[in-house]
Amino acid sequence: MKGQGLLLRLGHAWRGLAGAVRQERSLRTHLGVLAGVIGVLAYRGATPLWWALILMAAGMVLVAELLNTALEALADRLHPERHPEIGFAKDVAAGAVLVASLVAALIGIAWLGWGQG
């Protein structure tokens, strides 16, 4: 993509996002949960600090999921047969999604527990 204009690079990025949303059920699940979280934040009148913390955590979950998807797609293309090291790499990437999700959930629990608007 080097040397391409900004609009072309943005087109590649949007195409990647759209493809990931179409192909990855877990990404659609995360987006659905995010929509619900945004609704709860708005309904409960969260302060700007909590909006920032929760949306940053949710963004990290989405980034981890997208990177996991990219790694899986690349690994499957380069080495379609089962291989222990490929499996390990995929498991580690999935673990990153799990860690990001747990941190996001803990931040949400902290917000609900502290009753901060």
C-alpha cells in the first residue's frame, strides 16, 4: 500500500473491516455488546471519564478481535494443514481477545459498582 493515496488506503481499511464483520461471528457479537454498552452508558448518564474508559476498553477488544482474525486468515492461507505452532499462535491471539474482553468487563463492573453516573 506504500505510495497509495489516503483515500485508497482508507478504502482498503474499510474493506477489511467490512469483510471481518461479514465473516466473523465473534466480531459481530462484540459489536452487538458494544451497542448495548453504549445504550446503558447513555441511559445511566455516564460521566465523560467513564465514557472514555469504557469505550477505550471496548475499542481494545475490537482491535484484538481484528488482529486475531487477520492472524488466523494469514496462518490458514500459508499453512492450511494443522500444525502445533500455527495452533499455538492462533490460541495466543484468541487469548489476547479474552484478556481484552475481561479487562473491559472489569471496567464495566467497576463503573456499575461505584455508581458513578
